[in-house]
Amino acid sequence: MTSARASTGIVEPPDPHVSPGPQRVKDMPRGWVRRFGGLPAAVVLTLGFGLPLASLVVAAFEGHGGAISAIALDPLVRDAFVNSLALAVGAGTVSLIVGALIAVTLARQTPRRRRIWLAAMGVPLAFSGLVIAYGFILAFGRSGFVTMTLASLGADPVHLGALIYTAPGLVAAYAYYLIPRVALMVYPAIANLDRRPIEAALTLGATPLRAIVDVALRELWPTLAAAWCLVTAIALGTYGTALALAGTQINILPLLMFLKMSDGQTDFPQAAALSLVLMAVCSGVLALGECLVRRHPQ
């Protein structure tokens, strides 16, 4: 009977009283994961991001948006915004240049040496901003090891020790933990870069610099731009390192928000408005990097 039905092409519907086969039972959890697997992440995102963001929006627009108008007309806020952008762009650019050079060096190493380099680059990523800031103070502060060593060679320890507490010092401290991020992001693109077009350009008479600019950078620049946008956005919102090194001497948006929430001057609506501005700027920088990657895929 079965062979006759099979020869005529008739397929019987599955019997509901017969238990499903092992393949069907195996596919049931997979379908459940596809439907509801993202639900825990959605709950965490709502509780950890959506509700706090909603409370910030409500607080910022209290009193018919008075806090928004106050920060828009405050010259201190404008200066903090400009200083934050300058600091983030400087730290992001320095991190991109040094990180790209480290990624090129990683691509040329043997697997054993590459593992050692990768382990060493993970050290700055394991520390918080406060730990990094205190480490820079112990090394480059007025009584730091590097400062005292250079002072023994005739340098001025007062001048050298004060540099770490300035904007260039903040750029150096930011770059310390941003450079590994850039190197780890750029390294896969450099390692998988096809060198044959570069070699062809060199064979046709191009200089090494011209070959790198016209061939290699044309392939790598979306990755480099995305890495720059990421570390710049991180530098925009960095708080602990700036507070430990500069205190309130450098006027940037994260520290201005700290002042608005301090014990002596509590202004939560303005702090909420500043946080929304800072979040919007960081999100815009990250969105720029995402757009560049999507428009120019590797």
C-alpha cells in the first residue's frame, strides 16, 4: 500500500495522533528562540535605557523648557561644548594615527608575537578611567617617576608636571585607552587587505606613499572613519579621567554636568538638558561612522 501511494505521488497529511519526529522536536526550541529570544534584551534595554531617558526628557522640559533655554543662552555651556569637541577630535585623531600604525605592525608579526601584542593591548582596556588617571599622575605628575627622571637630567619638573593637568595631558590620557580600541578594530581590515593592487602600483612606477594613499587607503578609509567616530564619541562622554586629572579647571560638558549635580549647586533640569545634548552629539558621531560603513562596505 505504501509503495503504491508513493508511486502515484500521493502524500498523506501527518497524523495528529502520531508524535513528531526527532527533527521537528529539535526545530521547536529554535523557532521559539527566533520569536522570543530578543525579549530579555528588549526588557533590559527598556529598563536600563528607555525609562532613564524618558525621565531625563521630562526633567529637561520642566517649566515649559526653561532649562533648555537656559543652557542655550549660557556662554559657559557654549564654551564647554566647543572644548569637548576639540578635546574629543584631538584624542580621536591621535588614537587613530597611532592605532593604525600599531595595527600595521600587528599584521606583520608572527602569530606568537601577535598574541603577545594583543595581550598587552588588553591591559589599558581592563582599567577604569580613574585608575588610568591616577597612573598618569604617578608617572607624569609633579612628583611622578618620569617627571623626576627628566628633572635629574636638567628639565624643569614644575613645567613638566603641570602638562598632565592641561588639555594636551587629557588628550594623552584619553589616547592611552583609545589606541587599543582603534588597533583592534583596524587590524582585521589591514590583515585581510589584498596587497596585489599595491604591488601592481609599485611595479608601474608609483612611490610607496602614492600607492598607500591611492590604493590602500581607498579600501581602508571606511574602517578608519568608523574607528575614529567610535573613539571620538567615547572621548566626548568620558568623565572619570577628566575629573581625576583636571577637576573643574577644564570646562567640558561632562564636568559641567558634574557641577550642575554637585552638592552646592544642584540643578537637575539643566543637568538633564546637558545630558540630552551630550547624548545627541555622541549618537550623531556614531551614526556618522555607521553611515560611512554602510555606504562604502568592504
